[in-house]
Amino acid sequence: MRARVTVYPRREILDPQGKAIRAALERSGFEGVREVRAGKSFELDLGQVDAAGAAVRVAAMCEQLLANTIVEEYEIEVLSGAQAGATGGSAAEGRQVR
């Protein structure tokens, strides 16, 4: 079982990196981008666990280490084995946002 965690600054927290990226896109000719949120992503191989157990385990990892929950929020996608190797579209078996 694999899981993907995406961590972003909370909406109410200033995101200077996102603002700088948006400005750079505009200067590069990509007009019309209204907002950019810069974040980080983690992909975890959890071994042989069920989807519900994986979600609980990854949420604990986020709360303890992967996200600073005072200023960041996170999204967890639990991926099934066949979907985990695929690239492109969403391969989520389960999704949890905090």
C-alpha cells in the first residue's frame, strides 16, 4: 500500500513562495494565474496494510512529523498497489484532508 501526502500553508497564512512563483509566471508570459500555493509532497510505501489502517498511520505521521499543523494543512491519498505505480491522473483509493 502506498500513500501520497501533500502539505500546503493554511489559506490564512501568508505564502511568499507561492506569490513569488505567481509573479515569475506572469513575467514569463503566463498571464491570468490568479493564485499559486507552494507546498511539498511525500510518497510513502507502507508495505502490506489495509487502506483504513494506512490512512490512520499516515495521519499520525503528518501530525507528528510531516506537517506543522499550526501553519500547514495536509491531504492524504491512499493508493492501491496497481494504481500506485501509475503516473498522471488521481489514483486515490481514499482521500483525507486536514
